Amino acid sequence: MAKEFKLTRERLKELEEELNYLKTTREKEVAEQIKEARSFGDLSENSEYDEAKNEQAKLYGRIAEVENILSHAVVIAPQPMQRLSSTSATP
């Protein structure tokens, strides 16, 4: 059985927006970094290229993580904060 992720509607919306950003804007930014790094020449000694590829791996990892959370999300209603009563024992 897959793990359920209990989220409020607000958190669900935040994750959906993050996923959209990662798949559109951020993915294009990372692709541009890789393209620019390739233009520097020899990839075997190109630290900019390695860094850009590592950033791409982190991006795809986060996309997979958010997609997994969203696919197993269960929306819950936020619970009202309970007030703690401060009863003190008097001698």
C-alpha cells in the first residue's frame, strides 16, 4: 500500500504551484545553464557543466518527489487550535 500524505487544501495548492514552476520555468533555466556550460568546451574538465548536470538531477529528483506526494495526497481539514487551560494546583 502506498503511503498517504495528509495535506491541507492550501498545502496541496502550494505543491501544485511548485510542480508547475519546476516543470516550466526552472527546467528551462537549468537547460539553459547546461547549454551555456557546453559552450565552454571540453566536458571532461568543465566544472560548470558538472554543476549544471547536478542541478538538473536535483531538479528531477524534486519533481519526482512532489509528483509522488501529489499522487498520494489526502486532503484534510485544518484542525482548530485547541487552547490549553492553565490550571494551577493551589495548596
